[in-house]
Amino acid sequence: MIKVKTFGEPLEPFKTHRELKELDERVNDFIRDNGIRTVIAVSDTATMEDGSTIGLVRVLVYEE
């Protein structure tokens, strides 16, 4: 069965590298903890407010 999981992460100026690393760790933990063997796609989309990037949504498509 194909499933989709989303992860969100707010971004703060000058802390983006750390926040992206934390997001990577959350996604990797989810994959490992749920025994996912087949990842179909991973996609990132920035969220914006008043022309500034304020967050990131990562979508993981996987097969159980």
C-alpha cells in the first residue's frame, strides 16, 4: 500500500542549516522506526509569508 507522510519545519534566519538537519533526522527516524523499505519520492516545498520563507513542508511517499 502506498502512503504519504508530511513533516513541517519552521525556519528562522541564520538557523536554516540546523533546522534542515533536524528535519532530515525526523524523516530518517520515521523511515527507520516504521521499517519502511521502499521510498517512492521525497519533496520539499517552502512556505512563505510577506515574501519571506518561513517554513518548509517535506512530503514522503513510501510503500508499506
